[in-house]
Amino acid sequence: MARRQEIARRYDAAFEALPGLATPARPAYATHAYQSYAIRLTPECRVERDEMMRQLIGAGISCRRGIPPIHLEPLYAGRLGRVSLPITEDVAARSVFLPIFAGLSAEEQTRVIDGVVRIVS
């Protein structure tokens, strides 16, 4: 967990000043385990999530969509009917998971950081 937190701090430092990106929330009452590291593209971001993912993948950088809203999953939608949660849906549509694992090297993380910075700058 300590290594993941170290990686997350480096991501935070690299992304916190970038317009159009939001880093993970860390409430004072909790410790983040960083099972994943999600950035959120704000409305000011110059690219859409899917375009960012295409460019990252094209550069050989692993990434994936943020967690899909549970109310849109077929099991729940079929049982509950269509529920509109526009804020949840918007956040999900703007979220990207970046690589974070204990074995992520500084050089690999630099590639991820450089890729994200290039895409949103």
C-alpha cells in the first residue's frame, strides 16, 4: 500500500495544476488504498475521455474507463427500470483509470504522466 500511495502522490503532483483534470479525492477522515488511480476530465478538458484513452493506448499506455454506473448495468436496469442519475453518469463518462501497481517503475510512470500531460495540454 505504501508503494501505491507513493505512486499516487507523484501522479497528484504531476496532474494537480493541469486545467481540465481532477485527481482522486482524499477526505481527511480516510486513508486511500489506491487499488486504482482515476483521473476525471472536467468540462474544461480539451479532450473527451474516449479520445484520451485512444491516444494513451496508441502510445502503448494501459488505461481503462472509470467504473460504470451500477444503475446502468443490465441486471439492475432490468430489475429497477431506467433510473436517471445525471451526475453519476457524467462522472463515469469522464473518468479514466491509469496504471498503478507496486511494480510500476518510475520510468513507466513517467511515460504515463508525459502521455496524459501531452494529451490535455
